Amino acid sequence: MRRKESLKRLLILGLSFLGIILVTLLYAYTWIEQYHQRYIYNVKLFFWGHILMVFVYFVLLFFFNTTYGGMKVGYLKPMDVFFSQVFSLLCVNVITYMQLSLMEVKLVWMKGILWMTVEQILFSLVWTYLCNFVYRKAFPPRDLFLIHGDRSIADITRKFASRPDKYKVVKTAHINEGISWIKGEILQGKMAVVLWDIPTPDRNVLLKFCYSKSIRVYMMPKITDVLVKGADQLHLFDTPILLSREVSLKIEQRIAKRLIDIFCSLVLLIISLPIQIITAILIKAYDKGPVLYKQIRCTEGEREFEILKFRSMRVDAEKDGVARLAAKNDDRITPIGKFIRTVRIDELPQLYNILKGDMSFIGPRPERPEIIAQYMEEMPEFALRMKVKAGLAGYAQVYGKYNTTPYDKLKLDLSYIENYSLWMDIKLMLLTLKILFKPESTEGVEGSQTTAMK
């Protein structure tokens, strides 16, 4: 089993690195044969200079592919891997064009970079599906043994069924079948184990058993597991100690985070000003209603503030006073509103909330007080996500979907809070750029989930 997993890891890394090298060679040809010979006059490089230019491009491409998931062949769906590679290429090629223009002290010929980008995207498309084909042939779907409690297994089986190329639930068993019987089935079946919402004592026994037998386990964490995962390990005595802090962010982290918020919000407000003006004109011209939509939300410490968004729904969308989130094909959304929601322009006024200090760029999305009250009736732990300032985007938005269940989003938000670092904020900012172009990140909730967390 270990040898198989090592081979799988080597195959993924080998295919990913080879793809990046081949894409970099396309850049090397474009740089040497076109830009260096024809369009860059101020700087003339020799052998090691060319090597440095190509190496810088390779490092940038490797960084963005690692950040966006372009190297996760077999782990992500082929289209997700391809989309990640395309976004990485666009980021790197924009940076490269700026680099070439700085070398020449003017905007250089753009056609070469554009053609190179098209060629790289076409290559990435073919390469991604070729790599996925090789991976699937070498490693068929993994058989899973799902062990569950009283909670319905419909949701978790649906999630695994969405990846039939990677997972296959071949057996299920209720924990009441007995630990001894389940252990026997695990050893006999040669399957990976999924532990789904079973009592903690039983889960601990099965986890230790599988670990001792080198059997892979997929475990859906409880809230307390997320909190423990974020604890610091201390070595004060001759036994490990886990420290769960009462303060989520240290003072130096708060200062750095606030400085980043102020700088980025000012820059983006200036850049997006023309877009905001055009959007305001279109909204006003459509139905003569107000341009901005104001709503009371909660941020750090359950403090209430007024969030700003461009109005995307009819003026009478909530005339009955009942708070409802947007559902799929919601007829309350105007044609202009549908477009600005798709490309996230409706969120731009929240830059003023960030500049004011009510919100941060990254953090749990702010919720309405009345919806928070509903959630806390079933999940008192929901209050834990307000230990930090609310955010324009967050961990749950990057790794979840609009219609992810409130409980799962809570666990994602707590993962962010308990494992916070400035690098995580920067990474989530970069990943947020990617999800802006993914339609599932803006789709509405199902009718039965219209009170789900936004």
C-alpha cells in the first residue's frame, strides 16, 4: 500500500513538473526568438542571462500553480486543474509582460505574449486531460467503507458520488453493528475507511485501530476537532501539552492585517471607481430605485454594522420583512443584478466597509442578526466565528460553495480562525481571484436551504 501511494505521489509530481517545464519552454522560445532579438533594445543578455529569465518564469509559474491547484492532477477534477493552470498562466504572463516593459521602459509589443498565452492554454488543455487519463488508468477509484451513526448518510454519499473517478462507496455500516464486527470487516475488505458522525469514543477506537494497521481513514471533523487542530503544542514538561488560546489573533497580526486592509482597499477603490460609476448609472436607469443596498450585519464580537452592496434585487424583494437568501433562479434578481452578482461587482461597495474598519478583506462572511439567532438555536458554536472581524471573502467561500451547509461553513471558518497567519490571508486573497470566475461560487441555495449561511 505504501509503495503504491509513493508511486502515485511520484506520478503526480512528475506529470505536473513536466507540464510546467514544457510550458516554460514555450516562454523561452518567445523570449529569445521574438522579444530579445526584435523588441528589447535596452537590455542584451547572454547565456546565463537567458537562463535567469527562464528560471524566474518557471518559479512564478510553479508558485501560482501550487497556490491555485494547477498541480493537483487526480486530486481535483480535470476541468478544475485546467482552470487553475489557465488562471496561473494569466497571472504569470501579465507579470512577465510588465517585466519586459520595464526592461524597455515602455509598453512592448503585446502580440507575442498573447499568442504565447493562447498556445500555452491549448497545451494545458491537452496535457491536463492526458495526465488525467494516465492517472485514472494507473489508479482506479478507491473503494470506501462508510461507517456512520444516526445522522443521515445522504449528504456524505452524494459528495463522494460527485467524484466517481476517485472514490467509490462499496459498503456502509451503522456503528451499532459493533466495534468487533466492524474491525473484522475493515481487515477483510481491504478498503479505506470513512468515519461519518459517530460517537467520539467509538471513533477514537476505530481511528487507532486503522492507524495501527496502516489503513487510510477519511474523517469528517467535529467542531472540537477543528479547535484542537489549531492549538499550539508546548513542551513545558515531559508530556505534550496543547494550548488553545482565548485570543484568536495576536496584536502584531491584527496590526499587520489592518494595514493590509487599508492599503488594498484604497488601491482597489481607485482602480474600480469607473466600474462603480457605470454600475450605479445602470442600476438607477433600470428602475429608478436606490443604487446601494444597506443591511445590518454582525462582525467581531457580534457588533452590528451597516453593510453596503450594489442593489441586485427588486426594491420590494423583502417587502414582507422576512430575511431570505437568494435561491436558484430567484425572480427577485433584476437582469442587471444577475450580471453584477455573477462577476461580483455588487460586492465593491464593501471596500468602504473595509476602509472604515467594520470588515476585513479575509474573514468569515458577516451575517444578519436574525439569521445568526436562528443558527444559534441549533448550533450555539456559531458564535465562535465572530471571534474575528467579518470579511469580504473567507476560507468558507474559497473552499466551500454558496450552498454549502451552515455547519460545514462554520467548520471552515473556524479552521481559518484557529490556524490564522498572514500568509494564509495572502493565499486566500489570491484564491478569491480564482473563484470569482467559477459559477458554482455564486449559485443560489436550494429552496430548502434558503436560510443557509451566505
